[in-house]
Amino acid sequence: MIYGYARVSTNKQELDIQVKALKEAGATKIHKEKISGAKVDRKELNTLLATIKAGDTLIVTKADRIARSLSQLEKMVTDLANRGVAVHIKNMGLFTAESMENPITKLLFQVLGSFAEFERNMILERTQEGIKEAKDKGVKFGRKSKTHKIEGALLHAIQEVQKGTMSQPEGAEFAGCSLATFKRRLKEYRQQEGTTN
């Protein structure tokens, strides 16, 4: 059987391009997951490795889909090859127990694997540099804070708290919200008004 494995690092990324390439390469069963390659416990990959058997082929589009380093890649491919599984890394070639015994093939594998690791490290470095540069320019990362309309009973309660005629728990009760929510809205109100009382 020909198995495919497709992986992206985050839920925001899509698997379609990898899946299409794996199908075109002959994969009949494709394991897919959205998880960082840094995670050791990758459920779909672990299931695939436990299922695949001698005579089967594993196809991946790139080496970094299954491994984070050359040593990790070499161990995985060698282990699978020793079990009689052929490993087809689309941008590197097809590796079997016989081919991995050939010194030239093994050297080629290590050279290509080194380039794949280097490429991954360069992408990571460029990403980190880009984030740092963006932060230096004042770009904010993370979720945008929501601004809430402060009106009606909530506004009245906040104004009473500001005047000192009502405590914060009393204000929360009057506004019909939790004390934590009331404190957040009070903080927002003070920021908008430029007060700290």
C-alpha cells in the first residue's frame, strides 16, 4: 500500500497542496495533521508508523514534514527501510533498505537532508528577523483588544464608583455583570477618560 503523510504547523495553514501532490504521486491513504513538527507526539504520524508494514511505501512532499533535523530524518528513514518500507521524499528521491546500503546513495541522502535542514533553519531565521523588524516598527502581535460600549446601567454604575458613592461590587450588581467584568469595563472607562481613580 502507498501511504502519504501531510503536515502543516498551524490551524491557519492548509493541507490541500500537499494532499494533491501526494495523490498525484500515487498515495491511496493519506494521514493529515495540523501540528508543529517540534511536537514529539504527532498522533497521525505515530498511527501511520505503527500501521505501515513491509512492502508499503511512505510518501511525503518534503523532508521537514516528517523530521526536524538530519539526524531525526536519517533515523526515521533507516528504521522504515529496515522494516521493508520504501520512503519517497518527493524533493529528495526514493529510499529503500538496498539503496541506503549504497554509500553513494547514503551520501546523497545526507547532503540533501543537510540542505533541507539548512533551508528550514534559514526560513526560521528570516521569520524571526521579520517579526523583530515589525515589532521595532510598532506592529502589535497577538489578538486585538476589543473595545466595549460603556452605556446604560453599566455607565451609570461606573460613574457612581468614580464619584465614590458606590463600591465596585455594588456597581457590578447594579450593572448586572460579574465583578471581574465590571473591573475590566471600569479600567477601559478610566483609560478612555484619562483618569486613574
